[in-house]
Amino acid sequence: MNYPSTPQSNPSPREMNNPSPRRQESSGSPSTNRKPKAPSASTSSSRKIGEKIQVEEKDKKIKIKPVNDEKAQTQVDQEEKPKRRDTEPWSMQNALRGVAGVGPNIGGGTIPSGIEQNKRHDSYSSQPQYPTTTFYNQSDSFNYIKSPVPSAPPYAPPLPPKPIVDEPEPITTSPPSSNGPPLPPKIKDEPEFENEKSPLDNHIKDQLVPKLPPKIGLDEQEESHSLPASMTEGGMPLRYLYLPDSLQQDFLRIAHVNTSKNIETCGILCGTLKNNILRVTTMIIPRQSGTPDSCTTENEEELFDYQDSHELLTFGWIHTHPSQSCFLSSLDLHTHCSYQIMLPEAVAIVCSPKHDPSYGIFRLTDPPGLPLITNCRAEGAFHPHPDEPIYTDTHNDTGHVRIKDYTYEIVDLRG
């Protein structure tokens, strides 16, 4: 289809009444060189009328009747709604547009047109909108209006008057008159009152009131040591071991019958551990059989039961040498090895009443004595050992044994 290069407009009334010279020339009129005539008054008036009619026709074509009907407005919004959906990005605010309580249509009122909604959407899209405290819900025709908060009274009510209390009359004390009653006698002191009691009352008081316990002497107070008493040859610390000072004499008295028959006697040293101090509190004489150079315990279950029932620990053993000097034989070394393996502070006491010295407290050296006797596999009760310091004395100032003056218990299980 071919379109004209220049736009062609409709002829005006003036052109209709007065055709242009070009049309006249095209029609073949002879008056081509003739000058145009001056317009007359009737021609100008008709020209104005034609222009006015043309303007009114244009107004009829452009002018749109305003829509006041709510139904018509809703139809217009529905027609424009698909167009907006195609151009606008999806959001919850756009999806819920027009719902009561959401977006710019909050608080009731008429629904805006599509053009107005687009303008308001541009202004509200930058920040979220929330419903106000007062709005009309279009779904249930209820008016949600916040009830007013009762305000405080403009002035506080006056306080009630205080009740009138009668003041008590002041008490006046008058000096005692000489004619007043005599004063009661003074209470006697407690010592004088006790002396006036009868001997029967004092006897009853002695029976009812318990006597105070005896005071503890300085020697009987509990001791504690934070530092070790001594060290082994290998540098291991040893705790203090307390022995009663009458232990040797008491044991020799018990073993006197066997000593007179040249038979050895043995006993077990037991005690308790308190404040990191080992204290021998009991010497048990078990059932035994002896020879001039050995002693063997019997019925050891009875010994163990007694120790368990009295919660006693084993701290060593004591035995006699009726005819020999004070030393540890090879049999004594193997016997004491089992005690010292269980307790490093365990001691072996030897009483030799016919020789001087007659009393010795020994332990195996560690090393070399304890590992040497432990690994010894020689047969026979008496056999030689290497010439090394296998045992040492412990009741001197450098040892861990201390002799103390205190009482202890002797238990003879021989019957």
C-alpha cells in the first residue's frame, strides 16, 4: 500500500466556499491570471461559523464523559489490571492491591481508578505500608476503632484527715518515800548458795552432770609432717614410722619361755595411718612353731581375720635370736622382702638378748638389696649372697623410724 508523502487535511469551510486558484486551474477555468476578490462581510461570518462547527466536532470526538458509577470504574480497573501485570514485577503488595487493610486503600473510601493506582503504586513501592490503628474492613462491615484510653483525673483527690490520737500523759516518778515498803533481800551468790545445799543434793548433782574429759597433754597431741622422714637409696621418700618405746621389753617378756629353750619367737607389727604418719598400735603373737634358727607362723587365716575386723595395717615383724647375734640371716632377708614389697616403710626387728647390741631395726636397701633378694633364685633356707650392702639400720637419726612414748595393745593368738 502506498501512502502519500505529505499529509492531506480536510478542506475547511473557507476552502469549500472559495476554491483555490489551483483547483480552478485544474478545472480549466479561463480566469487563471485574475486577481482574487476581496472577501465580503457575509463570507467572513460564514467562515467563523464553519470554524466553530469544526471545533465542536473535535470536542465531541476527544471529550470523555467522567465515570462516576462505581461499577463502571471497577470494570475499567479490571481491563487495566492485566496490562499492569505484564509490565510490573510481582510482589505481595501488588498481588494484594485492592484488599481491605493492604496498600494505599486503607481506612475505607472509594477504590481509585487504574491510573491513580499506578501513580500511588510508584509512590508506595519504595517502602512497605502498614494498616493504621483505625480502618474499616470491607469484608465484614465492622468498624475496628481503638477504644480511647481513660485519662487520669485532672487533679488528685485530697487525702483524708488524720485521726486525732490522744497523747498519753507523761509518767512522773516521785522519789521513794520513807514510809514505803521495804526492799526485797538480795539474791545470794552461786557459790554461797551451793554451800548451803545438803550433801544429798550434791550427790544427785554429781550423778546427773557428766564429768569433763581429761585434758590432752602436749605429748599426746596429734602430729603431722609435710616433709618425708627419709629417702631410700634410689631417692624415694619414706614416711615416719612410730614405735612404742616399751616394744622390745614387752616382746622379750612374752618370748622368755621359748628363749630359755633356745627357740625363736615372732610377732606381727600392726597399726594405723593418720596425718601421713604410720603408728604401730598393736603387736599380734600368732600361732607358730620355732627352731633355734627359724620360726614359722600357723593358722594365718585367724591373723588376717583379726586385722580385717580391727582395720589394722601390717608395718613389719619382730623375732628373736636366742643364741645368735643381732643381724638378718638369708632366711630373714627373704622373709622381710615380702613385707617391704607391700610397704616401703616396713621394718624387721631383731632381739638378741645374749649379745650386744641386743636390738636392731632394719630394712632392705633399695637398691641394691630389695631387687637383689627379689631376683634371688638360690635353693635352701640358708645360702650366701653377694657381698653388698643388702640391708641397713633405720632407727638412727637418718632413718624414718621414731621411738615414741605411748601405749599400745598386745594380742596373743596362741591361746
